Amino acid sequence: MSAHATSTYVPKSRIAKWFESRLPLVGLVHSSFIAYPVPRNLNYFWTFGAILSAFLGIQIITGVWLAMHYDPSAANAFESVEHIMRDVNYGWLLRYAHANGASMFFLAVYMHIFRNLYYGSYKAPREVLYLLGVIIYLLMMATAFLGYTLPWGQMSFWGATVITNILAAIPIVGDSIQSLLWGGYSVGNPTINRFFSLHYLLPWMIAGVVVLHVWALHVTGQNNPAGIPIKSSKDAVPFTPYATIKDVFATVAFMIIFAWFIFYQPNYLGHADNYVPANASVTPAHIVPEWYFLPFYAILRAVPDKLGGVVLMFGAVAILAFAPWLDTSRVRSTNYRPVYKVFFWLFVANAILLGWLGAKPPEGGYVIVGRICTIYYFAHFLLVMPLCGLFETPKPLPGSILETVTGPRHTANEGLTAGVPVENANKNIPGGAKPDAVKSH
Amino acid sequence: MMRYPTLLAAAFVAVLGIGPVAAEEHGTNPPRQHWSFAGVFGKFDEAQLQRGFQVYKEVCSSCHSMKLVRFRNLSEEGGPGFSAAQVKALAESYQIKDENDKGDVIERPGRPADAFPPLHPNEKAAAAAHGGKAPPDFSVLAKARTYERGFPAFVFDALPFTGYSEQGVDYIHALMIGYGDPPEGKEVPDGVYYNKYYPQGQVIAMPPPLSDGAVTYAKNDKGEPVVPETVDQYARDVAAFMAWAAEPHMMARKALGFQVILFLIVLSGLLYYVKKQIWKRIGGEVHGLQPELHKTS
């Protein structure tokens, strides 16, 4: 936390001085969210961190309220959810906000991951920051899956059955994991009890890792669309008011989409089958996960072997963690990588296609296309990322962040500084003042 | 309103060659109906909900329960708009299982706070009484049924102006009018009925429940019928009633949503202006991928 030691916060009142000398909490907040230098060329893709924080808060608050009315038992869960919808004051709003909030959370996290991959934010020195993000994503997936089982509709029940069954494919420990999750010999009352408990637990773990994620961010500083570090005070603006107002605006604008779904399409992102109470003796025609899991579901089903499918499905998430070392290019931003840029958009299109295939029945042509897409997904990480960096000639990088804002003709004199002292900017961002290693390309 | 997306959808399907899977296997897609409660400003039609309830009570309720709906709901705002007295009388016409102070199981007349009683003591008894499969409960059925819209129609279904969330209601209406003679060559086993909108093999165990004139609707002041007493009209009315039963707060939801979204649009407009003003101090900012600034050669 050495970066925060250089806070410019000076307590004024006697009480503030007394408190700050005992716990420099205000100084920590000041250095992280007020004086913190932000690259001045950030675009709106950099507002998804704030949007995600907002959604973590929304999910926790609506979730805590829902838990006051929800009954996590196989016999009563479905009816208790309908009790929330019908009899609890604004219960319909709480539930629809929570259900659609999960989807919006994933929409935002996918934008966040897209930004990270496109602008090479995962590269040195932000590897740990990035790995913490992958852990958050994994925790989010677990939380969302557990949450979707709680209304105890048909899709809840059969989704839980499918996922716990695939865990049983893990050699040696698989069966134990499965019976531990079930609490018996099939999905039943003990299962929904423990899933509810875990669904309440994991968001706090997410919140904890988010603190580490933000901490790591504030040590290394933010990446930016040019992918070059802050070199002078003219490259940066203080977090408040510049980033604060932009984040607030983007968050409120994103809430319009959220509100649209809550109020006018509340069930669009769900499944009609989940309004049928869970029934162990009737299997739905198509068991389909929520939209945000579809690409991974497609990968699972593309493999003819059960264990192989499980390995590839988890591998598809795990491989993200290796991106910083698989990518051999030292140029961060894809804007300056003409060859990789083509492959990158192919990767995005491929991921969307996998999502579409995940919603289709696993038969005929869908399986064949699914296999090709699965191979391409892994090839992007295992072949494109290492090879592109070796053979590609990147475009020349701009001299400074300021240059990307004002254009290369203009010199630093013309750019108005927002008043971050140079020493401060550089101290807060280790490596910020060092010559850019990327330039040598 | 749907003309353009539908055409576009057809074009896409034609170009990509991803035709819908054979209709015979999965049932025909229900014809889309006009519903007063569809869209951003949609409202339930009280008279229609009352007629729909009449159809439910006189016809459907002999086999289909509605356990999650309470009698009082029928007089609550945004619903069929029965009076409190009507609801009290209706509730009293039902016998509800309860316990007395000595712990004996008794039957007493219903109260507005009671839910519609189940028709059978449990699911197994309901199944046994109906040839092996319990008729589904009506409470959330309008949300529990849907049909596949395919790409790209499903994208337009989510959007303002082209939005569509009445798939379940359309399906219920369609199912009621979908009975008829099977096409040539289609084998229909004994005890089940051909219904072109039923997804599982187009044969359904439920006999055609409605027939023209089966329910007598209230007449207007001049003694003339307000709506035709046909299967199509009954189907429409009962489907609308089921839409309300599945989502009794829908009108409150849509009304609040309009205020919330309007507020958010105004607030984000103001915030955007504030942001502009703040960034002006340092000469503004650039957006997007900034391609023109990256042409450094």
C-alpha cells in the first residue's frame, strides 16, 4: 500500500488530525478516489469498473431484502418467490431487479473483460490485478449459478442437476464433490439449503476480492487506450472530478438499460420453464443455462467425452488466467497491432457464435460448428497470442498520452494541465516515470 | 409495428438458410394477437378480465387449480376490478380446509384473504383423476409457456418499440383455437386430441374445453351482447385473465417504469452536461477508439 503513503490529503480540523494520525482512512480514500491520477485519454470502456461496483451493491442490497421473504426449502421455495412477487410490497421490483441485475452484472463484466483484452490491460505490470479479476469472474459465475437454482423452477432444478452431474466426471474426487453439493443422493431439499447458504456467502467473497482488485489497480495505475504509461502530469487528470463525473454519468446511463429490463422485459433474459415448479420426474425439452453461460455450455457439449467436455469448459475460463504470459507482444493496445486486431475481432465473433450455439440443441450441424468454434477459442490463446507477438510489426506508438488527445503536432505546451503535480503522479504510479519499454519496437 | 423486424427476420433466415425446424414436430407458432396490456403503456381491460374470470370459473376451474391467487386479488387495483362485496360473496361460495380450536380438520366458507383452494389433496391425486398427468395450475401459467422466436426476431423482442413479451398469452389463446381435424396422414391415438399449436407432437390429452356459446356473457343495457360468444373470444378473454393472474402488479410495474426511465434519462442528460463542463477546463476529452489520432504515420 506504499502508493497511498504519498497522499496529498492534509487534515484541517483537530478531530481530523487526531483521527488521521491513528488511522489514515480519509487519506487512503483521498489518494484512491480523489487525487489518484487517471490517464486523460480514457474512453467509456473504462467506466465499467464503476458500473460493476454499482451492480455488486445493487445485488447485495436487493438480495439481502429478498432473503427476508424467501424460504430455501424444496417444498416452499417456488411459492415463497411467488409470495414475494404478489404479496410483498414492491417485492416484484426487488425480485426483478435482482434477477435482471445478475444479467446486467454479466453484461458489464463482459464489457470490462472486452476492454481488458482489447487494450492489453492484462500485460505487465498489471498481471496480479488481472488475475484477481479472473477470480472475481469465477466467483460471479458460481454465485449466479447458485442463485438461479433458488426459485426452484424446472430450469433451476435441472440446471442444478446437470451442473452437479458434470462435476461428478472429475476423476477420484468427483463423486464426493457431487454428494457434498447434493447433501444426499440427488438434487433435493438439502441441496437448496446449502445452495442458498453459499449464494449468500460468495458475494461477500467477491466484495473482498474487489477490494484487492481496486488496491492492485491503484498500485499499478490504469491502462489506457494508447497502452502507454503516464509520463508527465499533463498525461493525467485527478480522479475527482474528472473520472468521478464520467463514472457517475456512465453508471446512470447504464441504469436506463437495467430499468428497461426490470420494468418492460423482466422475463426476457430468463426461461419460461422456470415458472413451472421443479419436478424430478419431468425433464424439460431443452435444458439451457442463463445467457451468460452459453458459450461455455456450447464448449461443454462440443466434446463427445463427458470428462473432456468438463475439462475444456473449465479450461475455457482458466486459460484467461494465462493470457499475460501467452501474449508475447509488448504492445498493449490492439489499436497499434494491425494483425492481432483482425484476430481479436474474430475471437469476439467466435465467442458470440459460441453463445448462440449454446442455446441450440446439440444435434447435427450445431455440434460440428460448435467443435470448430471451440477449437478456435483455444487456438486464439494458444496460437494467435504467442505467434502474433513474434511476427507482427506494430504501428509506432504515440509519444505520450497527451499526444493522443491533442494530436502529434501539438506540443505539451498547448495541453492544459489539470494540476496533478508531476512528482505526485509519478510516485503514485511505479514505473510511470520510467522510459517506455515498448518504444524499442 | 412488427412488420419491419419480421421482414428483416425473414430475410435473415432466407440468407442464412437457417429455416425453422419442421413445424409438425414442434407445433405451429401461435398467431400474434393484439393485447391491451402489451407495450409500455399497456393496461388490462377490466371488462375483459371479468369475462376471462367467468370463463375460468365456469369452464377451466373444473380441472385447473389457481392456488397462488387470492380472492382479494380480484378487487385489488390493476386487476379485474370486482367490488369488495362481490369478492366476499365469491369467497364464501368456496369451502376452505382449516382447523378449529380443538385441532379438528374442518371446512369453512372462504374469506377474501384465502387463496383459490386446490382441486385435489395433492399432485398425485390430481394426476390419477386426469389419466396420469395433473392439469397445470393456472397461477403463473401465462409466464410458464412460450414459443421459440428464432434469430433475429428474439433480438427485436427485447427492444423498445418492437418489444414483445406476450408469447405465453398468445400461446394460450392459440391452444384454445388450435383444435381441429388432423392433416392427412397424421395418426392421432385414442384419448388424445390433435391441436396444431401444442408443441409435443401436436397431440394433447386435454379435450377441446370451449365451444361457441358455452359461456353466456352479461349483456349491455339494451340487452345486446358486448362481445361475440365464440371460442376465439373466450380464448382471448381467458388468456388475458391468465396474464393478469400471472403478473397481478403488471400495471403498477409499467407505470413506475415509465417514471423511473424518464427520470434516469433526464438525470443522465444533466450529468452529461456537467461532465462536459468539467472536462472543458482541460480542453475536453476524446471518445471511442480514436482512430484518427492513431494514424501516426
